[in-house]
Amino acid sequence: MDHIAAVCDALRARVPDSPVVYGGSAGPGLLTRLRGAVDGLFLGRFAHDPAALADVLDEAAP
């Protein structure tokens, strides 16, 4: 997780006006661990599972 956050921070530093969206094996629990490092997740196959999608949406809610 530290490596992903470091890469996202480096991207944000280079292109500060662009959102950072993570898409590698993104699923339930990841947004909480990457909060602050990313602006969003690309869920891919996890979005096919309604329960997993609901979990991620719950994480994203303020």
C-alpha cells in the first residue's frame, strides 16, 4: 500500500490539476487504505458483484 500511495503522491505532484484514479485490483477496503492518496477507484470486475459495489460505495460516503 505504501508504494501505491507514494506513486499517487508523485503523480499528484507532477500534474496537480489532474485527478488520480487507481484501478489495479481495486475492491472493497482499498479506498479506506488509500484515502488521501487517490481521488477515486476504477472497480472493474468488482462492480459486477452488487455486495462488493455496495461496500465500496459505503466507503466512499463521507
